[in-house]
Amino acid sequence: MSKNPYQPVNGKITEIIDESPTVKSFVVVPEKKIKFETGQFVELTLPGEGEAPFTPSSSPSDSEKMEISIMKAGRMTGLLHQCKKGQKVGIRGPFGKGYPVNDFVGREVYIVGGGVGLAPIRSLFLTLVGRIKDFKSVVCRFGAKTPEDFIYKNALFGPWQKITGVNMKLTVDKANGQWKDNVGVVTTILSPQDVNIGNSAAVVCGPPIMMKFATLKLLEFGFKPVNIYLSMEKNMSCGIGKCGHCMIGKYYVCKDGPVFTYEQIKDYPDIWA
Amino acid sequence: MEPVYISNLKPFLDAVAERMSLYVPKKTGQHYTYSKYDPDSKSPAELNNIRTCTTVKEFLFPVCELAAIFPEPAEPEEIKPFAVFGLKECDLRSIEILDKVFTEEEFEDPLYIKRRENMFIIASDCFEPGESCFCNFFNGKAFAQNGFDINVSKIRDGFIIEAGSEKGEDFIEKHSRLFNKVPDRLLGERDKNRDKTQKQLEENNAKYKLDVPIKELTESGWESDVFDVEAKNCVECQACTRICPTCHCFYLYDTKQKDYFAKMKMWDGCLRQAYAAVAGGANPRKILGDRIKHRLMHKLVYFVDRYGLDMCVGCGRCIDTCAGEIDMRSILKKLNEELKDKNRPKAKVIK
């Protein structure tokens, strides 16, 4: 008999990091190693309360622990935000298909991210940076509502920008006194000169509205739908393509995604909702 | 193995019930539902003329079941062999569909599989198709074609019993004293009955005859307002998804018990408004018409793309149960007419 896919691996929250007014990162140590690929997701169970899908924000190279950044948005995430260090949790997964990093080799990787969408992107970014010579360049265009809303500030505002091979620009919708950088939604810092479009893979992750307009912008620049990778946020539950909650057209986001090319899903009208 | 004959069902059912739990159809009002066979009951089981009201999926995928216990995983619940009597061809096709989903390689659902492996399927011929039956839309037949352990066909003076699997053959061999050779004239009678039922099924559905294959027809409905029009009659009770033998959406939820936590697996339905909503509030199918459309697209287009067969068996239970009198056949017929209109050559304008 195959193993029970509904049985979580027990784990513990060992550290909680306040990232922004609405986002906290949780370091979770599972009792059994969980090997995942960047962009795959797990179901995090709060015993007795429920579970919700999250893409780890840490590098897959660390299978001892994973970091999960969570925005307070609903019942489960609200409860998770109340958790203290030492809280017991359950983890199921990993599920689905992540970013096809090997397909990016020799190309420029153009990453457009917004808000808590930087969580999966952080995992991808760390993976790319770990073998940066394999890629022509990693070009990042990240946005947040305000400077405070950026997550991973310590890395983002300093060390990440200095990595050779990385080109990074940040923007905020609304600045405060200290902010000297760009102001405007993320699409305002995208330019067709950012990358050589013919030899690039674009990755978009963020709130639905941002993903929609960023994708349209990339298409306008001449990106082929097959070269735009989207990390879709749907109501994934079982993780094994059965319960139906996460369906986009014929696709189960949990099994066929969560990373899709725009080519795969572009004909379904409900992808941005 | 040649079919065998028995004049009375009771000894046969008693023999099954001696070996395992047996569930049989029982008339409840106008419909049949399943209950456990009681050999001592004054009114032993009767053979249902038509599919039961409740579906076979309840035996394989219960309304609510325990999916996991933690922190300490528990031994899975033991499932003993059980038999279900009176399943019709549409029920067998629905099992085939659920098998595709729950036994898919790399994505097996062990909860389903352990029940499936222990189920002994006793099918039977249909001889009174209902007004709502439309299995012929999906090449369904009035009798079981495959996927059964034993099939029972009622004839004038008794029953023809036929094995459809090794398990079935084994059962008949072990109980050979119960059965006789089928008199020649009776096999012919079985075929005649089957033809008659099939003909009636086709007559019942003649007015819904479609000109285009169902998948193509459904796909043509992307832009149609048929689903929004149907939505006006839908009261969102979700009876259709519950009574459907192939609908298999479910919902995982966690509960606190005295000394453990449990993850439960419970039926859900894609017509429910918050079904696909995420925590941020986004919901890809806020509008009821879109949910009705998604359900039909899943059944008649997406499932076909993925698994190579329709996710509808034409049992018509959804039609019987719908408080708003929504009828899948009429939806398809409307799409059929819309498509015909679209494809009709436009009259030439003479200048």
C-alpha cells in the first residue's frame, strides 16, 4: 500500500521573523527531512485548526529546515501569526512542479515580484545565486506597497544587490521620507532593455492584479507566453490533484503547477481572479 | 465460464452474506437506497429495476472519513470484504471514473484503494430506464458490459448469473450446488430484454438528440450564456454534486480530539460559492453561472483531456434531484442549437 498522502510529517516552529507589518517568516524544522524543489509548495498544518498551502522561501539546498513567509490574510494565516516559537506543526508535501531551473541555464532570468510574492522568489533567487555562473544574468524588479512592506529587507536593501551577476531594481507604490528609490507600481520599472528578450525566461509572482499587468507588459515587450513563468495562488488543498479546489480549467494547480507558463493557462478567463 | 441459472435469489444472496457484508437495494418511497442484507428478514432483497437513488461512491469514498491522525499516525482502519448487489452499468462506469482519479499512479489515495480492493461487485441488468436516464449519450448500455464480479439478469422464471472476474468465477464454482445450467430459451430472453430496454432508453431521449460530439459541444459553450440562464433556476443546494456518482471533490479539515488531532476528508462541491476562494479574497468563480459551466467543462472536457473518458455516465440522478429542474440534456441540446445557428451559412445579400 502506498503511503498516506494526507498524513503530515510532524514539525516545530523554531524561529519567527517579523518581515513587515503583515508578513512573518516561520522557520520550520520537520522531524523527517523534506526535500523540495524551488517553487514547489507544502501544506502547513496547525494541529486541530487546519492547513494551508505555502511555497517555502528558503533554498532547497537546506533539507533540515524550511522557511515559510506568511501574510496575514485569512483565518489560518491569522492563527499562524499568533503562534509562538516551539509551536508544533504538520507538513505535507512537497507538491507540484516548481521552477524549471535547468531550463534557465545559459539564459537571462527576469524576475518580477511584488509583496509577499517575494517568498517563492526568494527560494528561486537563492537557488539561482547558488549557481550564478550557469545563467547569463539574474535581473530582478521588485515592488511593495511601501518601504515597510518589503519583506527580506536586510538582504534586499544591501547584500542581494551587490551579488555579481544580479541586477536589481526596487520600487514602492507609496514612498516615505527615507525612500530614495523608484516610486510607482512594479510595471513602471520594467523596460524592454532590461534583458535580451529572445534569450530570457521571465518569472512573475505577486498579487493577482500585479501578475496580470506584469504579464501583459512582458507580452508587450515581445516575451513569448511560453517564456513567462507564473506561480499561481489557488486554493490548493489535497495536493494530489483530486479534491478539485485549485482547478484552473483542466489543470490542477497542486499537481500540474503551481508554476505554469503563461502559454499553458492563457486561454482560461479566470486565472487572475 | 458459462452463465448459470438460479430460480430464486435468496440462496444466492445468503451465500454471499455468509462470506462478507452484503448491501442490497431497498425500496424507499419511489426510490431504492442501500441497506445491509438481513437473511432473516421477512422481505428479503428485491432486484432493483433501475439504478438506486444513492450511489456506489458512498461505499468507496464515504461522505466523511478519517484521513490522518497525528502527532502519532494510527494504523489505518481495517476494511473487510463487502459486496454491493444490484449495481447497474452506469454505476460500474462511475467506478471506472473514480478509479482513474483515486488510483492514479504516483497520486494514489490509499483510503479509496483499500475499500475498492475489498469490494465485491454484483451487477444487474436494467429493465426499466427512468425518464431521466441518458446513459446512451455516453455509449452506456442497459446491462453491465465489464467491471463486475458477478452479473444478475432477471428473466421470466428466475435469474441468469454470470461471472465477470476471477473472484466471481471462484464464487460460482464454490457454490455450484446452488446453480443449474441455463435453459437455452432463457439466454435468448435475456438478450431480448436487453434490446428492449436499450430501445426504450433511446426513445426516451430522442428529443435531446445531438448533432455534435459532446466534448466539442461543451467546449463550444465557453462564450455561451446558457450557463448564466440555467443559474437563474439553481438554488445552490448542491444536491447534484452529492448525488452524482462521479463528482469527487472533497474538503480536508482538521479537528481536535481528546488526545490527538485528526484530519478528516469530507465531500465538497464545486458549486459552493467559496469553494475556490483563497485567503486574500480572490475567487476565480464568483458567479454561479461560471461554477455551473466549470462543473460541466470538468465532466465533459477537462476530464476527457486528462483521463480519456467522460466524467458523466448519464445516470440522470442530477436531473431527478434538481429543485430547479435543471436538466443536463437540455443544456447540451441548447448548446447544440446555438452551434447549429452559428454554423448555419448566412444568407447571401444580393446587392
